[in-house]
Amino acid sequence: MGRSGRVTLSDVAKASGVSRATVSFVLNDDARQTISVATRERVVEAARELGYVPHGIARALREGSSRIVVLIVDRGIEGNFSRSYVRGLDEELTEHDHVLLVRHGPAAPGATRKILDAVVPRAVLRLGEAYLHGPGPAGPDEQDWESGFAANAALQIGFLAERGHTRIAMALPDHEFPLTEARLGFAREAARRLGIACPESFVVPRPREAGAAAVEAFLAAHPEVSALAGFDDDIALRSLTALRDLGLRVPQDVAVIGFDDTEYGSLSTPALTTVHIDAEVLGRIAARDALGIDTQGLAPVRGQVVDRASV
């Protein structure tokens, strides 16, 4: 067996007493090659006994891409949602003998196109595709409000409202993320459903001093705001740090909640309350949809608030 632990063509060739090329011809069922029945049987038997499995990428390329699925992950979608989604997508594709190729953005112009032209994938997926351009005129359906991205985004607002916060602001990143408009739309609709004021929004930039100045200016203009909902944990932690730098107490003076649980929030003081999203099932559903397989029995799991100390 090869040093890596994975059985190779060379291992099968050695066990069956033929060349590596002959093994390749037999296992690929190359009709252009004339190989005796006895030799074919010997190679197949050796491969079976050794547990040989063709390398996924090589096989996908050989089959003209039918076993490659490409996932494009835009900048700013990198928390637990992304990690769990990719895990579910990869495991489901593997179970059905396919290969996942993840492309993280941003990419140079034309770079992704070159990859797609090279592998001609079975399918191309984009994480969060349904929400990249905002909720749309009709908004998300009720199923999305039950267990989809809308429901997860609404958890922030609902958790703050349950604790008496009726004037809430969304703290946003200092550069455009694909899901910003969708998140704002969901937050505003969640507030409307709860009967509280429409959330204000403002940017919390880097570096630390700029973030503190932005939070100070915003709170001076909106003294009624008692809680900040971060676009993600990173922005929530920037906000929490800014508040402490300004001499404000969290959560006594201003509460802060994150989103998409990067786990760094557990290390802050006070520890950051956040929304944890497990999207593994969504990844599995996406894999089956891409392969044309029934998704019956798979249902999205609603996120959960990780209640720490910042609210």
C-alpha cells in the first residue's frame, strides 16, 4: 500500500503483475485497448481486494466534470453558517460519489470563469444565493420565517425585544457585503411584526479609534437606542470594544448582540451574546438538489441564541 495510506494504481499494478497503464485501461474500461479477459479479471480482483478507489478529482476531470460541484462563497459569509453549510454539502456529495470545490471571494476578474471552464462542473452554487439581492418585493415566504435565513436574522431583534429593547440599531461593516440589504430587510420586518420601531443602521469601521468615533457619533444623534445588533460577530465585537472605550457599560448602558457565532465572542468581556446557525442540513439539501435527488426527510434547523453576558 502507498505511503499515504490510500491505495494507488501502482499498488494494484504490483498486486496483479501488470503495468500501471494496463491497470488504468482496465479500470477505466477503455474500449480502445485490447486486454485479455484473464488480465482484466486479475486487475479487477486485485483492485477489489486492496479496496482501490479512483481519486475523486482525477475521475471528475476524466468524466468531463459530471462529478464536480463548485460552491462560491462571497466575502463576509464566513461564520458558523458557512462552515456548517460546506460540511453538509461536502459530506452529502461524497456520499453520492461527487467532489466539492469551494471558491472563496473576492476573486480577480475572470478567475472564477477560468476555473469553471477548466472543470465544467456538474453544478455551480453560491452560498446565500436566494438572499444576495435583498428579500425582494414579495419578501421571504412563511417557511423562511419559520426556519430559514429570515428566521435566523429575526432572532437578534426578537431576543432584544424580549428583554425590553424597543429602539435597536443595526451595526454594519465598513464595506459592502452581499447579504447586507437582506439582513436589514429582515430586521426591519421582524421589528414591524413585533410592533417596535424600525431599526436604525450605521457603520462601525476599522481601526479601533474610528469605530469608537462612529459609535459615539451615532449614539449622540440617537440617544434613545439601547441595543446594537451586529451584522456579524466581528462587527458586534467592534461595537462592544467601542462602547467600553467610550466608558459605557455593556449591557447596562447599551446591549450588544452578534450573529453567526464565530466563537471569538466567548473570549470577550463581557462575553458576546450571539446567534448560532447550523446550516449542515441546508448544505445537504443543496447537494441533493444539484444532483437531482429527492430531499424528503431533510428540513432546515432554526438557529439558536447563545445567551452570554452582553444583553
